[in-house]
Amino acid sequence: MKTRDEYQLTDDELREIVFEKNPRVDYELKQGIITIIKPQDHWIQRFFRKLNFKIPENTYLDLDEYGSFVFQQVNGKRSVYEIGQNLGHKFTEANEYLYSRLWLYLNHLEENEQIIKRIS
């Protein structure tokens, strides 16, 4: 497990890192909250559906207010630094450990959820 210091990046590094939304990911915006729609279409899932197992065709991931704001900021042009600045202006209580938490969150969305991808 990495320590908090290993997630610290310089402002210059944060200005160079840009993410974009994965074009294969569907999402909805309702009342400021993003809902990620993930299809369950693996062959095993389709097979068990044919056997009348109750496997939903989609799963839904609701992001919280912070996550929804960050996800909306990801556009393939804004750097992590700019997203952090915008987040800090909108949610002043998020300013403590802003960039380390933002970096962890964006990495989670990229590596685990695969709803965004790093382009630079």
C-alpha cells in the first residue's frame, strides 16, 4: 500500500496530466448527480440470463456530489491541476489534501472503474 507522500505530485506534473471520459461508458446527469450505466453483457451473464437467473442487464453507479463534479470536469482538455482548482472553488471544505485525494480518485476511476482514461 502506498503512503500519502507517494501520491504527492508537483503542480507542474498535475498541469501535464489530462484525462478524458471513456467513450464506451454511458452515464446520466440528474439533479447534478452522475449515474454511470455499466452493461452486464459478458457471455457468462447472458448464458445465466437464458437459464432464468436474475442478472440485471445493467448496473448503476451513482457518484456523490464531489465525484459528479469531478467527472463533469473531465473533458480531455482540463488538467488535473485545473480540475482541482475548480473543485477547490466550488467546495472550499475539500481544500485540505485536495490534490492527493483528487489524484487517488481519478486513478480509481481510471484503473478500477475504467470510466476515464489518461491521455497525457
